[in-house]
Amino acid sequence: MNLNDAVFILIAAVTIFAATGVIMSKNIVHSALLLVLTFLGVAGIYFQMNAGFIGLVQILIYGGAISILIIFAIMLVMDVEVEKTNLPSPSVLRRMGGLYLAILLTVTITAAIWFTNWPLAQAGSQGLDEMTVLADLMLGKYVVAFEVAAILLLVAVVGSIILAKGADEK
């Protein structure tokens, strides 16, 4: 094992522990802050895979904008004490169902990664760099999806403000 592998394992472990902390924390603000750490851990994994652009986008969009939006929404709509906000009390049946779904998801993702023939030289064979390929996809094939996501985020912010402040019924 070389240094790159050790750093990857460390970042992956921090990301997994932070993601587990998101669902296990009894304080919703702590869950939101652990979610920020999870987003940054995923960005670190992207950097380890030499996907610098996606890593920067992960930091800017998720680590910055989305996490601030989530914390803003929590602070805007929270009307109880912070310590009583995220009290999980699932039954044994729900815990077993969640464990089953987690195992099923892990096995499915592992099988998909293991049995997929990854075309590694597609972008390099055309002489295009990573940014050109991503720009062509984001501003060409997936431009409608980006616009829909932007509108969805705008509607979510406006909806949270309306729910928090209350709309005048006229």
C-alpha cells in the first residue's frame, strides 16, 4: 500500500463516519454540520481520483451553497429546542429493514462496479481534456436537467420562507 492508498482510505473513513453521524446525531444542527464534512470528504475522494473539476464543483456547490441552504432552512423553520430536534426512535423492524436495504445497496453497487467494463480511454482518444468533455455534457446534453435543478432549488428556498413566515390567506 502506498501513500495515495492510505490517504484515500483515511478520507473514505472520515466520510463514512461523518455520514453515519448525520443519521445518528440527536441534534439537527450537528447533523447539518456533519453533512458538510461528508460533502467535503466526497470532494477529497474526487481529488484522489484525479477529477479536480468535479472536486471543486463538489466543494463550491455542495460544501458551500447547498449546505448553507440546508442550515439556513433549519434555522428558519426551527421552533423547538435544538436538543429535541432529531430524536430517532425506530422500531426493531425498521432497523432491520434499513440494514437489509443498506446491505442490498452495497452489494448492488459493488456488483455494478465489479462487472462493468469501464471505457477509460474515451475522452483521451478524442484528444479532449476533462473540462471540454464536461462542458459539452453540461451545456449540451444535460442543460435542461441543470435548469430544472436550478428552478427546483429556487422553489425550495421560496417554499421554505413561505412555510416559515406563513402566507397571508386572502
